[in-house]
Amino acid sequence: MAEPAFKPGAAVRVRDLPVKGHMRTPGYIRGRKGRIETLQGFFPNPERLAYGADGLPPVPLYLVRFPQSEIWPGYDSAGDSLALDIFEHWLEPAET
Amino acid sequence: MALLRARGLFNVDEMRRTIESLPPEIYGRHDYYERWLYTIERLLIEKGVLTAREIEDRLAADG
């Protein structure tokens, strides 16, 4: 199994991939910046399983935490955050 | 449902994909398990296990 690309604490941005078929990353989080909280494990890719493929090799799934102010314009409660499970192919490194 | 999955006829991700692709008028008019039923039918047809005609004929016979 490949090494996970991101370590806990790493800054990441959610890739804004074309919307096509069955996806496991919600639209509102695309392009937003967050931080890797933890690696949840490796799982067969559900976006391929959805089309009858075996989803292998398993892909890393991370818990990524986003400040609410990063997601909602004008959000002013700085301490609030949202954590989402996001597969590695949806993430790219971000500047800190 | 459990049997269909255990037999490897389809997986839960294929179900989710198929539920998402139900036409809005079907999705909006039916409840949770009715959507499952539509989805099971569609997947079994997609995979060539049953044909739409076989399902229609059987329903007509039982009616």
C-alpha cells in the first residue's frame, strides 16, 4: 500500500474537479482550505466501486478540518470548524 | 437486499450512485425504501440479471 501523501497538520486545499457522476466530496467544500486532522485508513475507492469496479488499490481517507469562516462568507465565529472525511485524490497541498 | 449484495450482484456504492441518478420526479414522489426498490430494479436490469420485460410480466401475472 502506498504511503499517505499528507501528514496530520498539513495544510490542504480541496480540488475543484469537474462534477461528473457519483462523488464523495460535497460541492460546497471544493476549493476550500483546511488541515489534515488524521488518517482514517485506506479504503477501496467508492467513486469507482459505484460503477462496478473493484476500487483497488485502496485509497487514503483523511479527516480534514476546515474553519467555518473558510466555507461561509461573512462567518464571524472564529473558533468554529467543520470536519469532513475526504479521499486523498480530492486533496492538494496548500500554502500555510 | 443483503442477499443481492452477498451474491455480489451489486455493492452499496452502486446503490448510492443509482439512487442519486433517479429522475427528480421519481426521487421526490417516493419514500426511502421505494427508492431502494427502484434502485434494485434498475441495477438488476443494468447488469443483465433481469430484463424490464421479465419484471413487468411477473408483476402482471401476480396482479
